[in-house]
Amino acid sequence: VILLEVDEEELVNRLKTRIEQAKKAGLPLRADDNVETFRKRQQVYRDQTAPLIPYYEGKGVLKKVDGMGSIDEVAAAIDAILDKIG
């Protein structure tokens, strides 16, 4: 089990930036590409998924990755975990 550790407010800022850049470039936005939908999804995560973290930690199968890096950094960290478990 891989847990991407992220800062929610930083993700909101990234989302806002992505929306602004898409608008400036004249690119279409997805209907769910907004802060309200993001916050609802985060609440579902906190309610339904996050409570499972201690269970997987207790089993010794939880691997944590800093999800705040670049796409390449996060992908490399995940690849390293997957390489170790074969």
C-alpha cells in the first residue's frame, strides 16, 4: 500500500494555478476541476480512506511517499518502492 503524503492547501493552490493557466490558454476545464469538488473528495478521503492507514501500518505493508515533489520525483519514489517489493 502506497500513501502519497500531501499538503491539502498546497494542492488547492496548485489546482487554482492550473485553472488560471488553462483559462489564459483558452483550454477547456473539466466540470469537476474546481476547489469545491476537490474539498468534497478530500472529505471522502478523510472519512473513508484515511481510517485504514493505521491498519496497513500495523500490518507493515504501508509505504509513504512525499507527494509534494515534482511528477518525476514522486514517480521515482514509487518506482523505488515497487522495485524493492518486486
